[in-house]
Amino acid sequence: MRVSLTDRFCAGVKAKGQIDYFDEQTSGLALRVTGNGVKAWTLVFSSPRDGKRARLTLGRYPQTTPAQARTRALEAKGHLDQGNDPRDVQTGAMTVGALVPLYIEKPHRKTGKPRRGVKSIKRRLEANVVPTIGGVKLSDLHRRDAQRVVTPIMRRNAPGEAIRVFEDLRAMIRWGLSQGYLDRNPFEGMEPPAKSIPRERVLTNEEIKTLWTGLPTTLPAFEWIIKLCLVTAQRVGEVAGMLPNELDLERAVWTIPGSRTKNGYEHSVPLSPLAIEIIKGATLKPLPSIKVSVAIAKKHGQFGIPHFTAHDLRRSALTGMAKLGVAPIVLGHVANHRTTTKAGITLGVYVQHAYEREKREALELWANRLQGIISGAADVVSIGNKR
């Protein structure tokens, strides 16, 4: 079907099956629309390789506008006029870094909506892959490039992250191969890094005191983030990305929007006086969690305690609260673990209590305990021993 591929037409067109709408202005340019709502720009041409009909993907609508698609199509046809298959030219020129945004914007193949977990995939690729091999041409990609990406992560003692990054990279290259961006997958058959073992590291009271008192000189730039991870038991990415508009210091509540939580649900964190004191002394400038993790890894050996990660701070806080008698269901609400707080029909459907009071009691109890650890004072009374 040949039509004028205007922006208005592209935005409104739908299809029950797969249909190609060819542009009236640029021969060979087509908008392929699927029943799932995916709209992809393609150029149909006869390949100089063998004379067979071929198709080149030029991008997706609306990320790629009709004007941009026509420009890309004309560039590709220019290569055809010179006797070159545009797929060869594009493959040779495109880099890993250029492939990343194309892969990120790829919608779910069935629903046409953004894929689940795409924000985390984007973060991992941009933090670990692009800085290391982003400039490598797809045509020059080698198996050793995967090792170049994974090795620094393993050196940070983060095998779980290394496995996820490797799988993201491999999946992206497989997709690139299916889209014609490269002719081979150098990572096919490669084994992922060593299997991640669940960490059990919990800082002792002595380690907490040593770390806390040494942060102003050891890692002053991230002091408030590390301390707040330990005080609030929240994830390092959530703490490092804290914004002023998420805070209500009069009510002593920090509300993390669903767009910034791991499970996608809004999460309220009652703030203890210690937490508020740290926040007031901090310069809130959102940072990627990877910067904090890398900084901790680089300072390994200078904290005066055995190696630890940012996530160990969260585990230490939750373990400390458990030792003080905080109930598991309350710990689940503090940690925003819906697998605990909404497990089964009873908790998932019938119990709609948000446990705000209980969370505040637990976090204030833990903050008092922390202050006792730091100052060397006596332990606070646990919840189970309250009268």
C-alpha cells in the first residue's frame, strides 16, 4: 500500500496483522506496522550482492520521524548507487554505543509497550558497556570485548552485576544480529561469569563504628549516602538519587516514587532524627549508584575493615533491626519487599495496612542503636523487651 507517510498518518495508523505502508515520496521506504503496535521504518531494495530483495531497518516510529527516515533511506540508496549493499556499510560504521539506544527503545515483542526492567538494562549498559567498548565497531567486535566489560565488575566483587551485564550485552548483540546490524554474534557460545553466590556480609558493631567515624576523611564525597544507607536500610541507588521534592522534613517522611524503586511501587520511608540530621548536612545531587559502588571498591583497604559493598549496608541495617525484635512483616515494609508484604491471598488482598507507625518505630529504634554503637554507649532496649 502506497501512502503519504506524514507524522499524522504514522501516529494514527493501526493494523490487525503486519502491513507495510510504502512512502509516496521516497521509493522503497516503508513503515511496517504490526498488530502489536510496533512501527518500524524499513528500506526495501535489491541487493548488489546477489540481486535478491532485501530489507534494511532504519529505526522505529516515533523515535525516528518521517523526515529522519527519508534522510536515512536516501543515504542508504546513495550507497546502492555506488554498488554497495547499505547493510554492509551500516554494519561497518555502527558502533556498540550506537546500538545501545536502538536496543533500549525496542518495545516488548507481544504488547508493543516498554519492556519490563528496561530502566535497569539501560543503566547497566550505559554504566558498564558504553564507557568500555562503546566505540568498538560492530564489525570489529570480538569475544575479548565481553571480557573487557565483565572483568572490572568482577574486580569490584560484584559477580551478580557482572552476570546481568554480560546477559544484557549478549541479548543486545543477538537482537542486533536479528535486525541486520551485524552479520555474526561473537558472544555466541560464551559462558557467563561465575555464578553469583548470595552475599551474607553483615558489618559488626565494631566495623560500623570504624566505618562511620572514618568516612569524613576516607570518602567524604559519599559520606552522607553511605551513612543514610545504613540508617534507613534503603538501596544505594534510591539514596544516591534522592531529590528535595521527595522529602517532607516537617512530617519526617521520604517518599520514593515508583519510577525510582526496584519493584516500581511508591515507597514511604519514615525519617529518624539521625536521618534528618544527615540529610540537612548533605548536598542533594543525584548520582548513579554505580559511582558509589566503584568509589567504595577503590577505597578497599582504607576503611580499616574487611571488604564490604553498598548493599551490605542495607543488609546490616535490616539484620540489626531484626536483632532488636522488629517483626519480619515490618522489615519487609521497611525494605519495600512486596514478596514479603503482599505474599499470599491474606496479605495481598485482605491486609491493606501500610505499617507506617511500625516502620517509624523500627527505624527510630535502629537509629538509636546506631548512635549507641558509634558513641560506645549501652545498647537500646529491643521491641520485644519494651514495657
